Amino acid sequence: MDVNWLGHACVRLRTRQAAVVMDPASRDAGFDMGRPGADIVTISRHHPHHSHATGVRGQPIIIDGPGEYEIEGVQLFGLPSPLPRDGGDAPSERNTAYVVEAEGLHVAHLGSGCTPPREDEAGLFSNIDILIVPIGGDESVAPERAARTVRDLEPTIVIPVGYDGPAAVGEQPAALRAFLDATGLSGGEPLARLSIRPRGLGEEQRVVLLEASRR
């Protein structure tokens, strides 16, 4: 599986069977995701920064809410997830968190929030290999809350998204620095993409930083 970060909370997962674009963002989110091609699009929240499906090439199947789906050999599970209001823990509008199962990997994307679903009877979020979590930006949550979610879910790989690019050459964005400090993990040099198989996961938890790229 290949994982690309396309800016804001948008990522693309590419398997041998299909490509999944999650949370496609409009340009006014501060990033230009280009026009990525996909077979499947997931939408966590009906906001232009998370639901710009018309910016995706092809004729993708659009998933925009809770449910269980199987498309092109990819299993997807959507569960309602709290979306905190700015400055508090009270939920506001609906957010859907997704788990994608493909090629022996379990990938979770928390959408516009960073709190896992409160009702997860099937335990979908108890065995996550890769967690995609927003850590900053105008609708995302505080880095400290994102770090708490990482501790609760214990994924093997953590991919932070939803933060701005470097403030200066050689410097990490403030939200990213705060997130890494809160988790006690280091991120290393950003990658253009993450290419991963189950046997390459390893046992130690780690943060993988990705470069925001157009695809």
C-alpha cells in the first residue's frame, strides 16, 4: 500500500486493486491537492475542506457517512465520531471516522476530529496499524488531544496531517512540534510517500511525516 498526503486532511491510499482519496479538500484550505484519481472517496464532514469530491478525477464511489462497504477488494467502515467545538470537548456537527482494510493493513482516518468513535462494538479501532490524525488547522483539534488519542489507540504508525508547511527552512510547524513533544516521538525527515506492507510495520510505534504533494 502507498500513502500520500495531498494537503490539509486529504490522503490517498493506493492498493493493487483501488485508490482511495479521503477527505478531499478545496483550494481555500490552503493546499492544492491537484486532481487526484480515485476509485473511492470518503468524506468525514460536509465542509469544503473535507468533501471536495468534484476535485477528484474519474468516477469514484463516494462514501459520506457511517456504514460498512466493500468496493474493489477494499473494506471500509465508517463510524460516527465526536467533533469537538473550538476550545472545548462538547461535540458539534457530525464527523465520520473511517477504517480501511486492504492488503492485510488496517488504516484509520479520524476525519476532521481526532477522537475515536465512542461506540465501537466491533472493536474496529482496537487494532489499527496506521493512524491518520489531524493535529492543527482551522477545524482540527489541539496537538495534545491528538497525542492522547495516539496513546489510547496505540497504532504502530502515526501520520499527522492538517497542519501548515514549515514556518522557515529547516523548522517544523508549531503544531507538529507540539504534537511530537506530547507523544514523545520523533518524526524524522518527511517522505514523499509511505510504501508499506504488513511485514514492514515493525513493533515499535513511530511517527511518519509526509510531504504534502499533488497527485
